[in-house]
Amino acid sequence: MVSKQSDQPDRRTVKTQRQLKKMLIRLLHDKPIDKITVAELARASDIGRGTFYIHYKDVYDLYDSVVADTVNQLTGIFQTYYPRDGGNNFTPLAAQIVTSIVENQQLFEALTNFGRDVKTLKRMNALFVYYVLDAENIDTSNTKYRAAVGFASCGLIGTVTDWLTSQTPFPTDDLVIVISKSIAAMKEVAVSLKHSA
């Protein structure tokens, strides 16, 4: 009997990668990425350096994997909760975004370097812009549309970053309202540009 080869990574691989990502996030709270070494990550994850290199080529490769996971998670939320039927109720979408941020607060703080990592913030901004334009059937390659919706999206990301870095963040229910209204504003900008073209 021939055993079937699975496309799924084995449990040990998943466990090791999850542990490395967790340790990277923890270390990013204490120091910038360029000060984190493979040896330090391997030691903190209780694995050998060789095992690290089986999974990632360097610390930046691991970091990129963490960012990709986060963007994929946000993508899934947008795909599931963005109202594509012309509706304007963005509260379920905003609630899911806030839930994700709260459940992964340490991750978001580390990935945005407490609001200072422009590269990660730009990727999140690009994701928001793409999904609003795509959901509203607006040309996602049009630079004017992307710039206008991107401007509105930057406000949303700035609000989330402020909330994450605040010593006394306002209640999550208020954050849901702000995000819901911000996404509605992004949609309004996109639709108004489409109709003025």
C-alpha cells in the first residue's frame, strides 16, 4: 500500500514555525529587528540554529512571514465581512477588525514598531484601499482612486495606531464605531470619484 503525500506541513513544522513567530514578536517588543539574531531566536524557541534555517533564511524572512500571516488574516476578515451588496453597514467588519487587533495586540504593536514601522503600515493601508475599491467595482489600478481612498485609509490606520500606543486607550466599542465610520468614508470617497469620472 502506497501512502499519500500530503500538501499540509506536518505538525512539528507548524509547531516550530509558530514558536519562532511567537518568540520574534516577543523580542520585537524589546529591541529592533536588526538587533535580533538567529542564535537568540533559536535559543528562545528551544531549537537549534540549523532547525531555524530549515524554515527561514534569516530573521527578516521570518518577519516577512509574520507580516504575511497578519495581512492574510485581515484579508479574510475583509472578504467575509465587507458588505458587497451595496450596503453601508460596516459595523460587523469593524467589530471583526477590532477583535483581531485586541486578540493580537502584542503582534500588531510589534509589527508596527508601536506605530513607527512604515513598511508594515503601508501594507495594511494597501490592503484596505484594494478591498474598498474592489468591493465597489472601481478600477484598483487607477492612481487617483488609490490615492484618494488611501488618504482616508491612512486616517483609519492612524486611529488604530494611536489606540494601540495610548497609555489610556478609549473603549473598544468606540474604536468599532470609528473604524466603521472610517470605512464608510473610504467607500464614499471611492464611489464619489467613480461617479465624477
